[in-house]
Amino acid sequence: MAMPHTSDLFQEQNLKLAVSRRASLADDSQTTAFRLVDGEADGFHGVVLEVFDKIWLVSTLGRRLPALFREVQEDVRALYWKRLDQDQKETPQWVWGEKVDAPFHVLERGMKIELSMQSGYSQGIFLDQRINRMHVRERVKPGQRVLNTFSYTCAFSVAAALAGGITTSLDLSNPYLQWGKRNMEANGIDSASQYFCKGDAMSWMKRFAKQERLFTGIILDPPTFSRSDAGVFSVQKDYDRLVQAAVQIAEPGGWILATCNDRRLGHERFEVMVRDGVRLAGRQLGKLTHTPMPPDFMDEHYLKSIWLDLI
Ligand SMILES: C[S@@+](CC[C@H](N)C(=O)[O-])C[C@H]1O[C@@H](n2cnc3c(N)ncnc32)[C@H](O)[C@@H]1O
């Protein structure tokens, strides 16, 4: 029998340590999706591991899947592998265990979100937004209007709707909006009671401004770069204009969640752009609050989250 490589032996220890560091999350039956390994902070260079119920998704910067993850693990249904270095953002590869061909649900504080291991590069939820979704659920009061731009599978909208909000989800992709409707239904919310708009977020916000359609809460979580019929959007160049457009349709006393996961944009520069957006809209800011990333994200704090409370 081949002797294990020294670094593989360390990895087994590191994985045990990572599991014990997240013991409270793993014990929470109402939250079944979280990050179990976060790169260097857990002693794994270029490796992250996300738990989706009992399915593990290992993502690697390199082309090699660490030997440890080739071995079947106790109490894990399946392991999938995603390479982060690829140009063609492909569906994760099945490595061992059950082949998960059908969509399935994970829980986040009891909220159900549909995931798929067959849906391409992204599986249906961005776990780094968990704390922000929790805050949305806590902030929204029944009957308030909430706008979720770049909504993807509408996880933020479901959080707001569970709190009684009337949500509008904006996304370029119709399949993602349909996914969002299924997420609503999975949580006992009639999707016909919520609004879904296909198209460019900035164009829709300008249209809402003309219609004087206002919202109590607005969520901004754009991709780093986007190309649509309306033109090119880049967080580095355009975030201030995005905030400006949102402020123009925020009710007096309303709030905006501005987030950005682009590692090249630092926290200070991001705050300057967000403040510029409020200034360009000619509105006064009541309070600005930063929220941290979820505690299972122990490596780089790349996600910037600013809550703006407007006067
Ligand atoms: C990073 S995801 C957003 C994640 C989402 N906020 C969440 O919490 O799950 C990016 C989403 O933005 C959408 N998108 C990209 N460009 C867009 C645009 N110009 N207007 C509206 N949606 C856009 C994509 O279709 C995709 O669903």
C-alpha cells in the first residue's frame, strides 16, 4: 500500500480542524449550506469547500484535486469538483458518491433554496451573502416594497417576502427569474403575489424613477462586469451611478444594501463610490453601516457590504 504524502496527512488534520471550527453551523438543522473550508485560513492553499446539505463542492484554483477529497467521507452523499482556473465556466464534475442529477433544496434559517449540480458554474446560492439575507429578513416589515436588482435565483427576494415584503426582482436572465419563482413557491409564497422583471437593472431603475415607483428597501449586488443591450456595466467605474439610480427610487427613510465582491475594489474606495452615489442623487444620508462576512468565511474578507439608511 502506498504511504500517504506528508501534505495529505496534514490535510486530514486540517479538515478535522475546519470541521470543529464550524461545529455550531454543522449542528444547526435550520441552516444546511455553509463554507466548510476557506483556503489558506484553514490550511488549504487555493481550495474552498462548500457544504450543500450532505453534498460537498470542492473548488480549486489549481488543476489538482487534493488526494483527501478523492476518498469517500463518512456521512457525505456526494463530492463534486469545480475548477476556478478554467475559462469556460463549466458545471462541477462528479467525483464520488451519488450522482445528483435532480435539483434539491438547502435551508438557510429555515428558508428553502433550490440548488442544482447541473446548472453550470453557479449552483443557485451565494453563501457569502448569508448575513445580509438575515438582515433583510429582519429589516423588512409586512407590506413594504423591496427591490432586488441582479437578483439571480432571488434568494434576497425570498428573504424579504418571508418577512411580508412585496418584492420586485430584476435580472437579465429569464431562467434565473423562473428559478426565483420556484424558490418563492418552495417557501409557501405565491409567486404571482411578487414582481419579476427581465432586463437591465439600471434601465429598469430609471424607468421606475420616471413612473415615480418607490421602494422601502433596495438591494444592489451586481456582478463585477456585465454587458447588456443597455451597454457595459463595471463595478469599478459605475458603482456610484448604480447607487445614484437606487437612491432616486428609495422612499424617504428607506434603505439600500450596496455590496460588491470584486477583490480589486478596496473597502475604502468602495465606500467613497457609495457615498458619491448618494451625493449625486442629492439625498442626505442618515446612517452608513458595514456588515462583516459570515463567520465561516475565515480567509480574505473580499465581500464589501454597506447598508445606507436614507433620510
Ligand atoms: C453575482 S449574481 C447576483 C447574485 C444575487 N444577488 C444573489 O444574492 O444570489 C449576478 C446576476 O446578475 C445578473 N445580471 C448581470 N448583468 C445584469 C444587468 N445588467 N441587469 C440585471 N441583471 C444582470 C445575472 O444574470 C446574474 O443572475
